[in-house]
Amino acid sequence: MTSRVRVGIAGIGSHVPEKILSNRDLEQLVDTTDEWIVKRTGIRERRVVSPGENCSDLATAAAQKALAAAGIAATELDMIIVGTVTADHVFPGVAPQVQVNIGAPQASAFDVSAACSGFLAVLNCGEAFIASGAARRVLVIGAEALTRMVNYEDRGSCILFGDAAGAAVLTPFEHCDQGEILRRSLGADGTGHSMIWMESGGTKQPHHMEGYDSSRNFIAMQGREVYRFAVQKMAELIETSLEGTDPEEFGLVIPHQVNQRIIDGALERVGLAPEKVVVNIERYGNTSAASVPLAWDEALRDGRVERGKLLVLVAFGAGLTWGSALVRW
Ligand code: UT7
């Protein structure tokens, strides 16, 4: 049996659209208040794509920054994997568009649909390809233009979501000497598939089919049920990721930016102090697959990520799906 290649993170980058949608702006669109949104979610504003700006543009910009941080040319990549549920088109995926935009004609390119767990899913895939020796340099991206799917008449969901992209370049650890992925996991429970979904617009209910209901062509969710699942799953993923590790080595948890209260609830369960967690939900809302790499990139730029310390990445979302990774920076 061949031995596994150790995999590291050579560079990270992120990108958000310029346009800001504040809670005050939302007060003009739907029956809500800034006070309610801040108290129940921690969100103050989120970024939204402008006309002509699409998921592939966000993904491309994040990819270019990650490549620059890694000091690796696009022509050196052999694979691009994008986690998204808001691709520019139903098909083809965003990854082949990124391949063209960044100039990586030699790289294979495909998308993975795992909603808010999207970045953890592509990170898991990228790690596995390199670890098995099937790839050497893999660009993984979480990118979403979720606000194009939001129903701005549904106050229970429209206040949550924002647009963004985050990317990481993975290489054999011996080439980058940082960010070794020590553990990773993925999971799913398909019995919860209608807890967060966009029911119409797929092949079961396409827009030209008799009985098509355009009100179902938006994100819909059972907020309270998702809330309960999320607190429990986040706590469980943090605990299993850190199992058997030395508490002295622990650095930060970088969780999916789902809701400040969900993050606080999970932290309380596992007994972690708030300063041990990266949270930027106040400025970006829930950006689905982009949220973990966006928070990770900001924490790196803010100098919060200490070399040699352990980082725990956790995410969960529609599917239901979830994923985690333990990384030594
Ligand atoms: O990545 C996974 C994606 N999914 C999620 O992130 C969802 C996770 N769930 C949540 O974050 C929370 O459940 C929400 C933020 C969606 C809702 O917060 P909540 O504390 O669970 O509120 P609730 O659904 O229990 O609603 C409480 C009240 C209701 O009014 P009544 O029935 O008590 O009179 C809602 O109609 O708050 C009302 N409400 C609002 N009021 C003002 C719901 N949304 C709003 C709003 N503004 N935007």
C-alpha cells in the first residue's frame, strides 16, 4: 500500500461584493427591524452582488488572491473544485469558468453541491486527491451568490444571507510547510432534505411544467428546526475534531457563520471562550459555502492565526450535510 501524502494549505484568499445591504435597508423591504435582526442573529449588514456580477466572478477573485498568497501560478494547478449551490447556470458548473478566468487550461474542474458545508466538502475532496497522489496542486473554492435566490418577502430567511467567496490552494505539506490538514470529516442526513431548500427550478419542478409555483423558486427553511440541529451539530463537530489533542495546542474554531446565537450556544456546550472563535457574521451574514474561508482569511490577515496552533473548521447546512477539518497552522 502506498503511504498517504501529507497535505498543507499554501494560501488562502477571499472576496466580497462591494454593495452593502444593511438591516436598515431591509426594514424598507420587509416587516423587520435592525434591533430584531441584531438580537436574533448578530447580523448588521451583508454584501450583495450587483447586476452583472455573478458567483463565478466572486469565485475568480477569491481564487486569484489565494494563488497570490500561495505564490503559485494558475498554470501549476491540476484541479479546481468549487463548492456552491448558486452557480451562474444550472449547468455547467462554476469551476470550469474559474479555470478559464484564471488561465489554468491544464486543470480539471468541477463543482460540488453541499450548500453551507460546501467549503468543507471541497477541502475534504482536495485533501483526498493530494493524499492519494492523484493530484499535486488543488484550488478549492466556496462561492455563493445566495441573495439571487432569497425571497425578500420572507422575513424569516431574507435577513440571513449574503454573497461572498473564499478559496484555498492545497499542496503536499512538504512544499508549503504550513496548514497541515490533520483530520477531516463529512456527513449527511438526507431525511432533512426539505429543512432548507429551493424546491422549484430543478428537474422535478422546472419552470415550464404545469403546476410550477414561482413562489417555491426561492430559499425556504424551517428556521427553528435548523437552529436546533445547528447548535448540536456544531458542538459535536468541535468536540470530535479536538478529541485526543493537547488543549495547549488549540488555537481557534472557525465555524460556519450561521447565527451568532447558534455559535454562542455551541461554544457554551463545549466550554470554549468567545475569544477562541472567529466570528464575522456581523458584517457578512450567512454566506453559505463561502463563510468558513472568508472568516479564515480575515483571521489570518488580522494576525489571529498563530503558527503551530490547531484550527478547527466546522460547517453544516442544507441536505442536511456537515463537515469538519482539523488543521495545524
Ligand atoms: O446555514 C443554514 C441556514 N439556515 C439558518 O441559518 C437558519 C437557522 N435559524 C435561525 O438562525 C433562526 O431560527 C432565525 C434567525 C431564522 C429565526 O430566529 P428565531 O429566534 O428562531 O425566531 P422564530 O422563527 O422562533 O420567530 C420568532 C418570532 C416570530 O413571531 P411570533 O410568531 O412569535 O409572533 C416570527 O414571525 O419572530 C418573528 N420573526 C421576525 N420578526 C422580525 C421572524 N423573522 C423576523 C424578522 N423580523 N426578520
